[in-house]
Amino acid sequence: MDRKGKEFVFPKNVNKNYGVFKDLTLKDILTIMLPTVGVFALLIILVKPEKIRSIVDILPLFIVIMCLCIALTCEFAVITVKPIKERPNITFRHYYSLKTKYNRMQKLYFLKPKERRHSIDSQT
């Protein structure tokens, strides 16, 4: 009598991470988005309203805020884009790190062997 235990079938693309918001993990939010949001909040806290008197004072602040918004948008795009359609658990950051590791790896190249002249051909 052959006893067989229960078989467990795991679906493809199982991810061990817990998604907090739009498939973002807590690690993604803390390591990528939090520093930019922190700089943005620090900038807002440090700028006092009495220092702003004219448009010349606002222009550098506006440029910095626009750069931070662009950086935040790019960071959000990098962590939400899925480069492989069939594998939704692989993010662009993971894909990029795999690709850079592969490019740094030592490659093996196989050369075509040289053609040898036979001694019989050279004698005739």
C-alpha cells in the first residue's frame, strides 16, 4: 500500500513580501521614497514666510521643489514598473540589480578550434 501525503500546489509568481500600497512593500517605501519626502518636508519647515518678500526669493525655492517632485515621480515609477509582464512580482529595481550582476559576471567564451593541416596533404 503506497501512502501519498497531501500535495500542495503553489501558484506562479508567489511573493513573500506584504504589499502596503499599490504593490509597494514597506521596505520600498522606507528605502526609496522616505528620503525624498523627508527632504521635501524639511524644506517646507525651514522656509519661513517672513523671508519670502519678492518673486526673486521664491524662484530658487520653486526650482528646488520642482526638482524634488520630479525625483519623487521617478522614484515612484522605478518601484512600481514591472518590466516583465508575466512576472508581476519582479520590480524594475530587482530586474536592474539582476542585470548589473549578470554584466559584472565573468563570461565563458568558447573559441572555434583551429583547422589542422594533415601531414598527408602536405606530402602530395
